[in-house]
Amino acid sequence: MCGIVGIYYKNKELNNHLGAMLSSMLVQMSERGPDSAGVAVYRDSPGSSGTKLTLHCAEPDYDWAGLCSSLGREFNTDPGIEVRASHAVVSTIAPLQELRSWLSRNCPDLRVMSAGSTIEIYKEAGAPRDFVERFQLQDFQGSHALGHTRMATESAITTQHSHPFSTGQDLCLVHNGSLSNHNRLRERLQGEGIEFQTDNDSEVAAGYLMWQLHQGATLEQALTRAISDLDGFFTFAVGTHNGFAVLRDPIACKPAVMAENDDWVAMASEFRAIAQLPGVEHATVWEPAPATVYSWGEG
Amino acid sequence: MTEFDLSRDSVRALNQGLHDSAEGRWLVSHPDGRHCIAVGLDAPVDVAIKGHVGYYCAGMNKRANITIDGSAGPGVAENIMSGTVRVLGNVSHCAGASGHGGLLVVEGDASARCGISMKGSDIVVAGSVGHMSAFMAQTGRLVVCGDAGDHLGDSIYEAVIYVAGRVGELGADCVEKEMTPEHRQGLADLLSAAGVEADPDSFRRYGSARKLYNFNIDHASDY
């Protein structure tokens, strides 16, 4: 069992409420996932340009300022950095591939959580309430976000095994369920040049969507194709740079509920995650139908 | 009237209070999607819940009359024994699962597996139902005023299904059957009891072809 949540603002004036709304949704899903929590937040960082990398280091006293200096010397730029608990967001105009390979060569303690123009991913073992406090999630602003609370069943309770996973720039997927054809699909996608960091099934779903988007599909088209190409149980909430979507498998045995009003769209594993949101009394509440793509934002 | 605010007191306290009541009216506010509200009642109490509820609301209901002024999560009125449960909004999957008696009325839509394994209860849905509804339904009646999803009545026993709208693919051993005057009258009475306006003549009846039964009365002595 896991809990997933998503929130997307139709009214961009509400962007400064993102952290508070996401926090309350995540904490409400604690019983579905007490072991770890994670979020993907989409926001424009003030003054940032180029790429944002969210980095994680298990070492509590990691020298982030030193990293910044090294990056500045190596790439002849002045990267921005924002440290948040065990994570830091580095903003730089350095080319992404070169940056990644430099990091893997020179900073073995660091793990790249996400890369893109607006996405930031934070995740950590521990209860969702502790996660919200530790990462000061309430303070976040942004256009949309995804969240995941995990009840570990098939692998260890570590940051590495926590969700969400990002594969490709600005793409993120949170998943409740399990895929049964992920091994073969992973091999096929690796043949197409998609890289994976773990053996996790949800990461394969994210990789599949990335591959579809690279082929020129819209998010809605990619998810429609996923219905026939992915085998297993799933409720997905998906974020892209400017899009948000929800999809359930044709059997729909994993829960999902959605709510929409003039200002926002929200999805969650259970309604209680949505019940706290301001404006819910004016929202239409429904259960997403099986094998049906719901998408907002991106065309 | 007893008023109970779930933003102040627990679901457990509410359920204990309801179990201790022999009669009377209750108004429950701020359910906010909480699970297991008003479960296991066994007295002719009237309970009105103002808002959306989570899982298993009104489960195992006996004799009580429970109204949810909102939508309900999975398993509303599961294993209902008697009494009435009415939902003014939509319900999630497995509504009225395994119910032995009583009446569940859904004024909106129900999602997948509505009335799964029902054993004698009546379910009236003013909207549509999702896939696999009335799966292995044994006795009782499922009335759908809108459409029914695929695999309706899969492996059904002796329950009766009435659908006014479109039906997706029928489940294994589920077939359309003749709508006799007795069925029409029974349906009219049930719609009236449920307070749902629909023309009984617009419904078609579905039930078991009785070809999947492992048990055959002619071979009773073999078991």
C-alpha cells in the first residue's frame, strides 16, 4: 500500500499556497505510507536560469558551498544553490550531460534526484509529518506538485528506494500499484537510450513516458499508449514542466479520487487528503474511470 | 437530535455513541473523508452525515437509516443486513458488497464492482455503475438507471439485475432475460421505495444462464 497525491493550479495566483496544500495532503496519507515520503515540486526559482539539479547527500555536514565553488571553477559559471535538509538545488547554465558526468566522477557521495527547468524532488525515509517539517515543505511555492508516501513491501526503507522517481528532465511520476512487464520494457527502453537508476517498476513507467515524449507524443498521447504497453496495476499521477495528468489501469483496483474547482485540480489515493484543501466545498469530486486519461496544462 | 462534529471527536466515539443508542436522530458533521463512519449499527436510528466519507461507511448496517450528503469511498454499506443507506453523491468501488438485506440507494454514480457478491440486499443506483458490477451476486436486486460497465454480472448466481441504459460486455454466464409483469411490478415497487424516479418499462433484466453452476440439484446425492 502507498499513498499518492497531486495538485495542479489552474489559477496561477494561488502558487504561493502550494507548500501548505501539498503538506496537508501528504500528512493525511501517512497511514498508507509511514516509511518514507517524497515530493516533486514544479516552480520557477527566482533568478535561476538554465538547469536545476536536485542533489541528495546522506552526509549531514556536506560542504555544499565547496561544491558550488568547484562547479564554478570547472564550468566557468556562478551556480546558484539552495540547501534544504539533506538535499540541495543547484541552478546552473552548465550543459546538463557534462555536469552529470562531472558529478559522478568527482562527487560519488551525491545522488541526482531530478533535473529540469522547474522540477525539484525531495525524498527521505521517515514519517511524512517529519518529512514536511524537515524540508519546510509548507514554504514552497509553485505551479503543481506530486507526492508519495511509501509503505515498504518489496525493498528496503532508504532514501534511494523512496519515491518519486524522475527519469528525464522535468518528468515525474508517482505510482500506486505494481507493474508486471517492467523487466522486458526496461530492456526495450534501454535499447532506445533511456537510462535507469534502479530496478524499480515505477521508474520504468516514468522512463516509458519520457521515451514517448521524446518521440513527440503529448502527455495525453503518451499515457493513452501506456494503457496498452504497461501491464499491471497502477494509479499514476504524472507531472511535466507545465502539465499534470492522472491514469488508472483498466481494472482500477488501486484507489484514486479527484476533485476540481475553478482554481485547482487535486488527486489522491483517498478523499481525506483532499478534504482539507481550501475551496474543496466548491469542487466537483469524482473517481477517475479505468483506462481513461485525465490531463491538464500541456496540450 | 444528537449533533456530532468529527473535527472535534473521534470516529470511534461516534460509533460507540451510535451503538449505545436504541433510537433517535443523529447529525454528523465534518466527516472529511474519514473511514468507518457509522459502522455496525443495530438499532432503528436515523443518521445524517453532512459531507464526503471515506472507506466502509455504514458497513454491516442493521435497521438504521443512514444518509450521506456527499460522496462515499470504497465499500459503502458493505455487508448491509437491513435498514437503508442513501448516498446523495457518487460512490467508489464495491458499494454494497456482500449485502444480505436492506436497501442501498446511490443518487449519483457507482464505480467498479458495485454489488459484488450481494446476498439478498437491494441496490438502486440512479446513475451508472462501473465494470464487474454484481460479480458473483447470489440473491437480491441491482437496479441501474444509467449505464453499466463491462463484465456485468460475471459468474452471477440468482441475483437479478435491471439496467435502463447501455450495458457493456456482459460477464460470463450473465444473459438478458424476459421482463415479466411480476418483474416489472417488483421493480416499480423498489424504485418507489428508493425514491428514485425512473420508468420501469425502460429497464431490461439480466440474470444467470445457470451454466456455470458447480452444484446441480439433480446430483445432490453425489456431494
